Amino acid sequence: MSRRLFLPATLVALLLGACASGPQLPQRTPEEVKADIARRIPARAGDRQGWANDIYVALSARDLATTPDNICAVLAVIEQESGWQADPAVPGLGRIAREELRRRAATLHVPGFVVDTALKLESPDGRSYGERIDTVRTERELSELFEEMTARVPMGQRLLGGFNPVHTGGPMQVSIDFAEAHAREYPYPLPGSVRQEVFTRRGGVYFGTAHLLDYPASYESLIYRYADFNAGWYASRNAAFQVAVARASGIELALDGDLLLPGADLEHPGATERAVHALSTRLDMDAREIRRALQKGDSPDFEKTALYRRVYELAEQAAGKPLPRAVLPGIKLQSPKITRNLTTAWFANRVDERWQRCMKR
């Protein structure tokens, strides 16, 4: 896995200046870094030293710079996502779980009465599974309950096999799929599954920090990483590319950061790819060349493609000025846990406000 240090432009300039004119400042010891982290954690968090140690391990194990910028980025996401709870409670989680279970059953054409019968079955603790679902408070509890139901309930494997309504967890609400895909370098022993580890403080912080900071991006501000944390790596860069495509083609696009429609063939492309096709003559690229370039939209290599360069050339000619290489995606947040009209831009701005407060501590 590639390693990247995220350093703000001002810090890079200072470091380069130090190299040219004098010795660099000495690196801080682990104890000094942990003390700095603990000092920036709000007192209401509880066990500030424990949090500080887990955050320090997450940064250092991923070879990420333990700068105030990075420290406060992690702290800001934790505060936004969980309010300093390792396994935060979710209001109405039982209701959400029942709805997800019924939706899953309907997808598999399983009658509703079969689901009701399964939920009435007595579980090992004497309560029915339905009663236990109604009383779950956290995603960890719900995840563990669904794993138990999969193994014990008749037709459980058919209803629930490979399905668990809990897709994120822990103090940073990191994707469990992401954690499972990046577990090879996990620095702690795994007493259980990666899924179970995400719900611990150390696991949630480690995988959340990796998702937030450990990928190469040329953003000038951390706010775009906050947006990517919510919408997926490079969503902010790709949304800016969509702005450029719209400017060059005159075709309005949703700024969602999705450059390709999943599963679409060349004859039925998604909206962004179709708009790029409208520029194919001016780009001197055919549909296959465009598709190959857009397929790199989830990696840093997309910025090296001829498509990326030529679209910006056309767009900036039309605009008569340089265009940004990153914008906040205009994505409405969709989740059973979300009851308000929220967007990725709202999330990124809220985290950025918390980051600024942390930097002043």
C-alpha cells in the first residue's frame, strides 16, 4: 500500500525554507505527540489518554504525519460522527432493522409472515428475536444479533446470509467493507472478525484514519478529504471534473463525483460519460478511450490522463479563467439513520468547523 504524508501548503513552504536556510525543528517524541492529542480532545470525551494513544497508533502505523492538521482532522471526524462514543447509540435502530429485514425478504420474495414467524422464535436468552431487535441501541449490538440470527433462525442463511444491515460502525463510522479490504496491516491482534474490530475504539479509529488520510490527493484543503470520507475517495476531484465537463459541453450535470454508471455498457452510458461523448470530436477521443480514462476515476492516475487534461483545457477556454480541481460534491445523504435533509457539503463544512476549533486549542 502506498504511503502519503498529508502536509498543508503552508507547512510545505516552511519546511522547504528550513532546508534552505537552516536546520529543521526536531521531531516530536511519541509522548509529546500523545500529550498534544490529549490536550486537543474535549474533556467530555472521557479517557482522553486512551483516545490519544489509539489516534497516535492509527497515524504512526499508517506512516501519516502527526501534525496538528492531521490530528485535528481525525478528532473532528470522531466528534462529528460519534460525539466521542466508541459504539454510539442510534435512535430508532430497532425500527430501522425491522424495515431493512422486510426489504431484504421482499427482494428474495419471502412472504412477510415468514419473517414474522422467525422474529417470534425464542433466542438463547429467553427473549424472542423480535424483542431483542426492538431493544438494540448500537450498531455493534445489531450486527452481533444479525450474525446470531443468521446461524440459528430457520431459513436464516437464506434470509440473512451475506447480509447485515450494519454497513458502518465505530467512532468514525467507517465502512466495514473498507476495513475488511485494508485489514492486512492492522497493528493489533484480531480476537474476532474485522467487522467486530470496527466497533472497538482502536479499530474504528485505525480504519477511519486510514480512510480519511491514507490516500494520495492533491487537495489544497482538508475539507475535500472530509467530503471524500463521506462520499468516497476522489469524489471532490471528480465533482470538479464534472463542473469542467458541464462548462465545456453546456450539459448540466449532477455533481456527485460518479464518473461512470455501474454496469453501463458503451451504448448506454451514464450522464457524465454521455456528456463527455458530446466532446469526443474536440477531444479527439473515441468512446473506448473515454471509457478507459473514466475507469481511473477512483485513483490518482485519472489526473494523468489525456481526457482529464483536455477537458480542462476546453472548459477553461470557455470560462476564460482557471477552474478549480476540487469542489464539494452536491450529494444528498441517504441512510435510514438520517432524518434531515443533509448533504455531503454540509458534512464537510461541519467537520471543517470542528477542525478549526481543534486547531485553536
